[in-house]
Amino acid sequence: MSEPIAEEIPRRAWLRLVPLVVALVIGAFLFVGLGLRPKEIPSALIGKAAPEFDLPALPGRPKGLKTADLKGEVSLVNVFASWCVSCRAEHPLFMKLQASGVVPVHGLNNKDKGEAAMSWLNRYGDPYDRVGADLKGRVSIDWGVYGVPETFLVSAEGRIVCKHIGPVMQRDLEILLKAIEALRQGGTAQC
């Protein structure tokens, strides 16, 4: 009778280690996750031509946005929506950028009602040279958009150079401005 009890002791000790092992594995995954940078999600479109599209203008705006509009000069394409809280955070920077005339900024209005988008632009200011109304979000999907806001730097040849996920803040804008200048000088951009 003493033999079965002796076999249960090592088995019970092993079972007590299972929660510790599980906790260590979860902790390792969390530790690795802390080192990841979610804003640096790779895009398959970097270095490739912007997707072909032709979007209508928002109601009351004269110009929509199409692929051909992205050729001829370096530009930014900002994906925004009136319902996007983070878009409000970056909007003042785009207003300053528009006022400075450094680079044309085009808007891609994602899954928004035209009246809501125009009301938002009238309320907070309109920094966009052109705005395309992507009512169903199909063009945004072609651009590889995960969510709004996202901003793309497009070369004069119409190639996507950089993708910024999330609101553009001052430090991000400084990086984009250096990349814009590098492209204008005929160099390559680091974003």
C-alpha cells in the first residue's frame, strides 16, 4: 500500500508547477510584446504605385481625389473621418501645414456621410487640396488602411513612400518633413 502513495507525491509536485509554467509563458509573451511598435506595421504598398482609384468630391467641394492627382509633386494623403476622435488631435498640424504651403495634403474621407464630413471641415478648418469621399471604405482597403487616421507620403511619381498609423503629432510631422525634403532633392526618404 505504500507504493501508490509514493507515486502520487511526484505527480502532485508536477501538477503544482503547471500554473507557474503557464504564468512564465504568458509573461514571456507580454515581455516580447512590450518591445513591439504597433505604429510600425509593415505595408506591402511601400515603394509601389498608389492604387488606382477615382473618388467623388464631398458635397460642396469642387475636387474629388484620384490616382492621377498624386503624380507630379510630393504629397501627403491623410485618411480621416468626422467620427474619428484621433483625427481631431492631428488636425491642427495639417492646418498649419496647409497654411505654410510646404506640401499639398489630400484627404481620403473614410466611411463617412458627406454632410458630416463637410460639417467637420467647416468647424475645424479644411487643410486639404482635394478630398475623395470613400463612402464604403473600398479605396481605404486598397491602400491597406487598418483604421483612421492614417497618413501616407507619396512621391512625385505616385509611389507610396511612407505610411504613418495613428494621429500625426509634431515629432511625426518633423520626420515627414525631412522625408519630403529628401524626396524633393532627389534622394530617398527615411520615415
